[in-house]
Amino acid sequence: MSNAPPPLPLPPLEITRILAEPAAAEHPRGRAILARFPDAERVTIASHWNIPDLHGDADQLDSYVRTKRSVLVLGVKKTLAVRPNGRSADFIAPSHSNGCAMACAYCYVSRRKGYANPITTFVNIDGILAAIERHAGRLGPKPEANQVDPRAWVYDVGENGDCSVDALISDNVRDLTALFRRLPNAKGSFATKYVNRDLLGYDPAGRMRIRFSLMPAELARTLDVRAAPIPERIAAIEEFVRAGWEVHLNFSPVVVYEGWTAAYAELFQQIDAALSERARVQIAAEVIFLTHNEELHDLNLRWHPKAEERLWTPRWQEPKRSENGAVNVRYRAALKGRMIAMFRELLARHMPYCRVRYAF
């Protein structure tokens, strides 16, 4: 297998094949998506969760990135449950998508749904919106501030994908933005590694929080495969603040390597130089140190071994078995505590106005 460097990040999508459940193809949103990609091959599938030539076949790594770029799956979301969270959001909204066109080397989503895991768009956005609205209506006003938000209940709408890329496929993200714009007690939130300037025209009126994921640019060139370059993400912060978005920073994952503190100090200086006072007064950050996975490590050694030089560092890591039995690795507990303290001190030194909502 070739060890050639990862491809350049753009364009994120060149859809040539659409696999659709029959009900999804007949849904108005599904028909609109099919019309958006008229030249794509159409394949009928029984279930978006069970596609043998996409899911679970590690031998298809030679087409890993091509599949993410060129294949789209359309399905109907069956479970519309809202789940509690408490970290990046108060609640996790029912997913309007699953999977991503990018190929970040540390991504957990690929492990959960096959290997390539291209984007699955759920067409029944009307049901998803209704589930969120009912849930928020039952909650009423937020009784007290917490680290998520002082006034609004916050719903993460992008747990399993990247909404900025999803918005290239359908109007799901636009519809979610319109919902939160009119809900008096709630706002939406999602993390992103792509800059989609179409979102600047969505008029969120402060009711949508976009969290730009950031890491040192040199590190991102290795790990954030097909994502927007770090300077572009930083430059977009100011644009989105002006367009009515609440903009936070998502330092995730924080990867430790020789020289990492100097690299993050430089990153903080770059961010600080790009922010206006208007952006600074509303900025906040979440900090999540790397958790890696043994199975993903083995997969990466086959298609992108250079990434593992930074991600798999046993001298600093210890194993942790997850609830589903998978073998994960994380930075050793005592060492990680010191790492978090160092990160916080660096951030406070270079961006003293940036509140850390949580760090772990």
C-alpha cells in the first residue's frame, strides 16, 4: 500500500454515487438532494446501516479517501431521541447526518460505522426539528447558568459529522438554524474543521454556536486530512461573529509531542492577532486531550503511518478499555493533569479573555 502524503483538502465533495433507502429517495428532502447531484449514479439500498461494500471492510483502505469524497448515503433517521450531555452541550440532538467527507486520522466515527464511512444524510429533517422543539418546550426556561451556557439550553446538532460540510449537501443545517432562531430558550451548536461561507447568510441571530476546531498548523497538516487549513479557520472566526454566529474554539484533540507547548503558544498568538474586541468578549473554549484507539492505530499504520508518530506515543500513554470493550489509549492520568495545567496556563497567558468551559 502506498505511503504517499495525504491529498490536499479541497474540494470536500465530488459526489459520483448516491446510495439511498427507498423512503429517503421519495422524501422531499431526498428528492432535492438527488436533484442537486443529477449526474451521480443512484443505487437503492435496504438500510443505511448495512452496506457491505462500505461498512466494516478494512481491506478497502486503498479507496478510503476517495469513498469519503465521492459517495453519499441517504437514509431515514429512525430514532429521534434527545440525549443529555453536559460538556459541549446540555443535550445531543437527533443526528441529521452521520459520517464525514474529511479523513482526520484520530476520528472515532470511522470505527463506529465501517472504515470509509462517507456522509449519510437523514432526509426526515422535519421529524428531527419537531423532536428538538418538543424537548425544548418541555424544558421551559433554563433555571440557572452552567458551563455550557448562562441562559439557553444548548443542543449539539453535529455529534457524528461536520455540519459545515453537510450544508453543501442539503438545507438541513439551514433548517436547524431557523429553528433555533425562533426558540426562546435554546440554541444549537456544532464543531467544524471546514469553512463554509454559505453559512454566513443563515442569519442565526446569536442562536447558533459554531466551534472551530484548532490545533497547531504543522500538526493539522498531518492529522486533519482534507480539512480546511488552520489559518483559514482562524480567519473565519471574525467573519462568523460579524454574521451573527456565536463562535467558540474547540481545541480537540490536544496532541502531545516534543515541542507541543511552543507550538500551542504560537497558535494562541495567531488566534489573538486575528480577533476583534467583539469576538474576544464572546469567545470561549473547550479542551479535549487525545484519546486514541488500538484498532484505529492499526488501520492508520496501513494508510497514513506518519500520523501515528504523533498519535501513538506509549511512553506517555496508558490503556483504557471502553464500555464496548475496545482498547483505547490516553495520556497517563498523573501526567495528563500536568498537561492540562500547562495548556491552561499558556492559554491564559496569550488569550486571557478566553474562558475555558471545560478541559479533560
